[in-house]
Amino acid sequence: MIRTLAIFATIVLLAGAVWRAAAAPAASERRPAACADAEIATARAAFKTDYDAGRFADAVSRLDDIWTTCVTERHWLAAELGGQISSDLALAHHRSGDDHACLEVLMDYWPANRAPPTAFRRLSPGLQRAMRFNWGLCRAACADGGSAYDAICQSMQVNDDMERRVRGFSRVACPLRPGASAVALPDGSCLAVLPPRRPFDVETALGARRAAVCPSIARITQAGGRTIATPLTAPPRSFLNSPEFCCQRAALTRNAAGQVAAEPGDELSAGCTSGHPAGVMQDIFELRNGRLVMVRQLNEPWFPQE
């Protein structure tokens, strides 16, 4: 089994879940011998024999290659059968003491997500319950977050952060300023993230003049046929002020209560100064008496020590 997932390279973000993108076989492809019905039945019977006897490492070896060849690399098997093999293999990994491998197997399904991917939703209710149970057994492997080089735990952290984002926000186009960096407010005005005054450079972003290369925020109104941008001050600890995000565009959305959520426009992209994944951000603001107040923050961004 491949256990060296490179986060953000071999996994994709889709519909709030991080998962591998396995392709369906092309019409011209021939089904591998390992994926034939008879081979699958034989391997599963041998797996059960080994598992029932407590030979969990041997049980893993019975399904490992089938899982790789027939389930993840190509969808050669029916969804339910592929899910059964994945769930059985994950549990055997857990019983053999390898919870990281257990999590990797189940990451195609993200069974505990509020909105799991299609791979999970098309499974039978009983198999879904089994996967959720197995996921719960194994996720303790990443209880401490894992190291920065632990791709499995880093994937878990990203997914968990995506799950913690407040929902109910949607794009409400601003008639006064097009683009995802502006959102219409209930009173007819707009909130917009404006481009920085100067092109981004790391040295300035890390210094006292950071504001020159970071975006600013403004309230957009119209009077007498003129469009007016009134500058606002983003709360100091907002990711909009962090040098790790200054080079990225920000996307604004709004909920029914008029609150505005700001998120990086390019999810999971590299940090502007570090070059490493900068994390999942969601800052939620309210406009109170002409001031922008942050009422919730998903994660605190990095700031240099000053």
C-alpha cells in the first residue's frame, strides 16, 4: 500500500472533503486478473480465516493489493463491494496496530463528515455505520495533530478544519463592484477587499510597512451617480493582515443575518512568505457603527514576532 500521500499533491479538495481522485476504467481497459470475481472471493475468504485466527498482518496482506489495484487506482468493483473491502482492510490495519494505514484506506470516504463524498453516500446504511465505527477506532492516531511531515494527520487536520467552517454563507454579488472579493450587504452597500497599494514582496510583508503590500477593506456605496469607497480597518488578527495571505485574493460571502465571511480565494495554497500550506481560514465579520468587528475566527493565522 502507498502510505506516503503528499498532502495537496495527491489529494484534492472537493465539496468540503479531502480525498483521492480515483478514475473509472476506460472502456478499452481490460479488467486486471486480481479484480476477477473468483480472485476477490478467494482473497476475502482467506482474509476472514486469517482475521478470525488473529493473524491480522496476514489478513491485511490478503486485501492490500486488491484494494490498491481494484478500488483506489481504478473503480473496477461495484461501490458496495469496494466499500466492504476498504472497511475490512481498515479494521485489519487497526487490529495489527497501524492506525495510520487504517485512516488512509478510509480517506476515500471521510465517513464522519457532515457531507461525505459520493463514494460514501452510495454505500448501504449498514456499511456506512461500520465505516464510521472503524474511523472512530483509528483517528486517535492523529489525536496530537501529527508532525508537519505526517501526510495522513495533516490531511485529517485540513479536513477537520473544513468541517468546522460555519455554513450558511453564500455569494451575493455586489452591483457596485464585480468579483468574488466584494459582497452585497442588506442595506444595498457592499463590503470589498481592495488590492494592495504595492506589488507583494516578502521583505516588505515581514516588516513594519506590511500594510502597503496587503489588501485593504472598504465599504462601497453610491451617491449622486458616484461610487464611493470608504476605508475600513480589518481587525488586527484577521488573516487579511497576515503576511502569509497578503499575496492571495480573498473571497467574501454573506449569511441571512448580514454577517460576512472572508476566506482565502485559493484554498490550501502555499503561504506567501513560507511557501508551506498556510491552513484553512474563515474570519466572520459584522459591520457595527461603521466598524468592522470580527465575531468568529476559524484559525488564527501566522504573524511575525514584532
